[in-house]
Amino acid sequence: MELYHQLFCPHSRFVRLVLAEYDLEPELIEEAVWRRRPEFLALNPACTVPVLVDESGIAVPGATVISEYIDERYGEAAGEKRLQPPTVAERVEVRRLNMWFNVKFFAEVSEHLVREKIWKRYMRAEEGGGPPDSSAIRAARANVSQHLRYIGWLAKSRNWLAGDRFSYADLSAAAHLSSCDYLGDVPWQDDEHAKNWYARVKSRPSFRPLLSETIPGLAPAQNYADLDF
Amino acid sequence: MELYHQLFCPHSRFVRLVLAEYDLEPELIEEAVWRRRPEFLALNPACTVPVLVDESGIAVPGATVISEYIDERYGEAAGEKRLQPPTVAERVEVRRLNMWFNVKFFAEVSEHLVREKIWKRYMRAEEGGGPPDSSAIRAARANVSQHLRYIGWLAKSRNWLAGDRFSYADLSAAAHLSSCDYLGDVPWQDDEHAKNWYARVKSRPSFRPLLSETIPGLAPAQNYADLDF
């Protein structure tokens, strides 16, 4: 398997976590999507990462589509460790939260922070590069507080975010938060429940490779890789 | 079943088409999401339509989550008429295009046109109402041409958008286009293949209720409800 991804892309991180939880080890290929490489456009006309290419050559694009594909192929064999729960009502809740983080949180928080602070460093001017837009960063920081409260509320009332079981919902939330956390933009002190839940997810072996990645010239926030932050 | 929806909301239209294809007839409840009604927020904290409430009271929010739910509950029994195909590769393609229209086309085209031209009429100033933003409309119109070309290319090389079978991909594409088409913002003359494909979808019985809906004070474009446009 090959996974086209980008460092600190929250959707790529989510898929890497999912694959690691199922002990799948794809070859990782970094793709600078803003270059719009013709060979990559042929794999995914939307020109976004992640794209998973399976052993038979099927290209599976996007976090949501990949997570359904992985569940169909590997979910049942995982038994109790399956990341999509067995009942209809539980699956609705996992998918609802997955969309919450992969679409809503991304649009309101993580896309702005990662694009303004990280990707723009690598883009040429004509690809959208340049200095960070401080109003986009300000808006994202205001939104992250609201989201953190919601995560705290879920974590307080349930064992994991979507219910009793560890699921895709925990991985998508943690993936998006981890990119923001590297940048020091998650006010963990504001919500003890959210912080404790994140510490539990972060200490899983699947998280380790992500926590060791860094950006040249941009050090991680103080407690980013600290498991007892 | 109850379906909370909004007239001309492309995601609501998609779900209505899916339900109609499966001969399911939910009670339709219009929800002005910008009012942020507390009872509706309890059903869907994201405060978006559509939300399907099933017979057992489970609230299923959002086009993507609803389409997976409907497939799990009614797909197999539909046999040849199932809207999600049976093989892994085909399902990837249907889901890819479903995300294409429900996320990408929405963000680039249909959200702007419907919000600026329709919803703003019903919103108070503090809810985001006001005169339409002409630069948002201009951008959406430029984007719709690109999308129409892509749809035409798919329709030319395949029987239906995702392959041999009529699927969710056709319904999501047609749902989003239909809202734009009411407003006269789809340049059908630019692509014969896209036009012929849309004429086939539009003439299905599931489409009939949508084509008869109108907005007071805003007449539909000339050929909107015309099956041989």
C-alpha cells in the first residue's frame, strides 16, 4: 500500500493513525498538492491528500472515503479493536463526529492554522504562498476554544468521544488537534476533560511517529510530544 | 421517519432523492437553521440540515452520514436498484464523487449561489441576511463551468457518473445542480454530455416533487422544470 500524504495535514494524520491502529504500514509518499503534479491529478482529480493506493492499484482519495474503505476491508477481522462500532446507532454517532472534525473543525480551525503557519512556507507566491494571514489565524484560535469545550463535554459524559468504544471519532479529533497543538494553538488549560482524553489518545503507539515529526525552523510547542503534559 | 430540511438546500435535495428512489416517504419539516432553535440544536449540534429522524428516534445528521445509514438499512433489499454498488472499487468511486459534490461542489458553487440568492432573503441582518454578495456569485459562476466540464467528461465515458450503475453519485450531482439551475446559473449549452445526463436524471419520478417547488418572488429559470430542455 502507498499513502500520498502531507506532513501536518490533519486528514493525512487521521488516516495514518487508522492504518497504524490496524497494524497496516503503507509506504509514505509526500505530495506537495499545490504543485498540481499531473500524475497525482490522475490519481485524485480533486488534488488533495491523503490518497491511499491499495495493492491492486485502486486509488482511494480523502479521509472519509478511505475510512469507509478500511472498515470494509479490515474492520470485521479486527473484532473488538474495530474502529467503527457494530450497531447502527453507534455508527451514526461515529460518522457524525468524523464529519464534525474532518469537515467542520477543518474548515473552522485546522485548515487555517496549518495553511497559514506551515504550508505557506513551502508554496511559491503563485501557488498561494506568502506571509501568514493574521486574521485567519485569529478566527481559527477563537473557534478552537468552542470546539475544545464540545470535546470536553463529550469526554466527560462518555468513555471515548463517540461512546463506550475507541473509534474513528477519537482519531479524527486527535489528528486535527495534534496539528494545531504542534503550533501551540490549543488552550488545553481551558478544559481538563478534553486534555485528559487527548493524553489518553496521544499515548497510544499509533501516535508515536506523528509526535516525532518536526518542521525545520519551527519548533513544536513546549508540551507537544510530552505524554503527561 | 421525519426529515428536517430546507427548500433548495442541495444536501436536503440529495437526501430527498435518495429516499424517494427507495420509496421511503418521510414527513418533511422545514428548518430555518439560522434561527438556531434549541430543540433542533439538540438533534444536531452542528445546526445543519438535512437531519433524518428514524422510527426509533435516532437522529442522523448530514448528507454523507444519512446516505451510509440508508444504504446499511435499505441497500441490500433494493437489489439491482441499490444506489451504492456491490464491489469495493465501485464503492470507492461512488463515495469519491459523493464527497466531490457534497463537499467540493458545495463549497465552490452551490453554497454561494443558494445562500446569496435564496437564504439571505429569509435571514434577519443579525443572522447573516442582506443583499447578495456579487463577488461570491461571480466566483461560483466561474467554478460551475469547470465542474460542468468534468461532469460532461464523466457522462461521456460512462453510462452513469460513477460507472455502469445509477448511484448516489448521480443523485448528489443532480441535487446540487438543480438548486443552481433554478437560479439560471448552469450554462448547459456549454456541455452536451452533461446536459443529456442531467435530462435523464431529471426525468426520474424521484425528481418530480423538487421541480414543482418555487420561491415566492423568484421565478425559476426558463427550462428548470422542462424535461426536454
